[in-house]
Amino acid sequence: MENKNTIVIVIPDLKGSGAERVMLSLATGLQQNHCDVHIIIFKEIIELEYNDNINIHVFKKHYRWIPRNVRGLILSTILDKFIIRHCGKPDLVLSNLLPIDRLLAYSKLNSYLVIHNTMSLETKSYTRNFKELKKIYTKKPVVCVSKGVQSDFIKLFKPSKKVQTIHNPIDIKFIQKMAQNDNLTSLNDYIIHVGKFAHQKRHDVLIKAYKESNIEIPLILIGQGHLENSIRALVRKLNLENKVIFLGFQSNPYPLIKNAKLMILSSDFEGLGMVILEALALNIAVISTNCPSGPSEILPSQNLCPVENVGKLAQLIKQATNNPLAFIQPLDEKFHINLAVKKYIDLV
């Protein structure tokens, strides 16, 4: 009998954000390809549905008393032992997001750091010293979720280790199955945005562009986050209370996406833009800012507009709402789950 590859995915938690959804999809795909898959989280927060056959372990040993300059080195040894004890000797470990990268950069196991965002822009919000980040992100080989992320990463950190792109995968069958559930709105016509209320997502630009477009159909916002109250205030200021609908976080947003007339992404930056892929998997029209990185690797230029340009986004919203069929695109095979799974298994 063929030996299974043991692959461990380490991520802070399983909240409903892009990186978490991607890793759960990847875990399912790896398992379907006869891998022994484990997910390790640092906080027992699980908002997403997952396959019960995937082993999830909680690593709670943070040891904040350890001096920061040696914390990564010491904790990485403890985490390595935790992985081996609970998962067996892994063939591959995938590290996701800075809290995990800070430890697994020092791991003795076959570890890759998965880069989910445009680091030169994301790191502007970090209080950490850039020298610390460079030390972390030049210790291990790296997988980037888009070509744009890879180019940005190399320019920023100038790493000596291998850097490659494996596009974030989309599990089309799973998304289409989940989209069959009951829709949460009785609206016949609406446009939709899915994303946390954070500065990166630029809900302010979206709301202003929606106002300027002067279209009649409602705008549904899916997500939660620290900027929600300020966006609600902007909606009130622009007298859009009866047209902009806040539906909060949804563990299964796919029925809402499937029945939308149009999906909009208004971000300043992304890693890839998973909501675009999800909408394309459901045959929905999508428009986006041409932000770094990702949208231009998925959508043609006619579906894109400049970042922060309220007027151009308003024009695009109006055009796409009037003729959504012109803004529906096929999903390129490079985003299919099986291709990503094969490339990750090749890292073993």
C-alpha cells in the first residue's frame, strides 16, 4: 500500500477570512489526493465548515514571558515537537500569516512560508521593525498566492531561498454545492461586496461610487470588522440607509453571491482576491479595482478600474449592472484545486 504524505497546515485560527478559506479548501484537496492532512491553530476559533476527516489540533503554548528576540527560536522547537507528537513526522509544513511565520521560520522541519498578501503594502500597518520581518522572511522557501505577490515579495525582501507562485485554489464543486442552500434575502436584484471592514477593502470608495452610479438596485455588504461603524455613518451621511444592506459575517456566503447581479471588489491591495474566483465559479459578473495583487491575473482590463478612483468605479458599476453578461468571465484552470494540490505535493 502506498505511503501517505503527511502535510501539516499551521494558521492562527479558522476565522472566515480568505487565507483560512483557502487553507481549508487545500486541506480537503490534499486529503482527496491520499495525503494525511493536519491543521494546527493557535486559537480555538473555527467559523468555517470543514471535512471531519481533517485533524485539527490547538497549540496553546505561547510563552509571552520569553524575550522577543529569542521567542521565535525557542517556540519553534516546542512547535516542531508538538507537530511530530500529534501528526507524526511531517513531509511538508505550510506556515500561514505572520504570527505563525515568526515561529516556523526557525523550524527544523520541511517548512514553507505561504505569503497571502502584497507584503510591501501590508507591512505598512505593522509596528514591527522591518529588519525583524526580513529576518523572518528570508529564512525559508516561500510560496506566493499570485505572481504579483511574488514579484512584490522578491523586490521587498531580496531573499536567497526559493520563491515560487502557487495560485490560491478554488474548490468549484464545493462552492457550487454550498450555493444551493437557501438565500438569506428575498431581494430579486442586488449587487454584493464580500470582505471584512478594514481599510484595505476600501468600503468608503465603494459606498461613494455606489452613490455616484445612481443605480436603483440595493448593495449588500457581507462581513464584519473594526471599520463597520464608520461605514454605517457614511451610508447615513449619503442617505443610503434604504439601499445599503449590512448582513454581517456569513459562514456560507455562496447563495448570496450566486443570486447577485454583480460582485464588486474595491480594495487598495489584495493577495489574489478569492471572492473574485468564488464569483466566477458561480458564473457571476465581477468588477474590481486593478489593485496589487491578483485582480489583473484573473480578470480582463474591461472589468478593472484604478484604485481609489470613485468616478471610474461608479462608471463600471453602472455599465456592469446594465449589462452583466459582458462582465462574466470563465475561471482559468490555473485556479482549479487539483492543480494547486499537485504543486503543493511536489514540495514534499
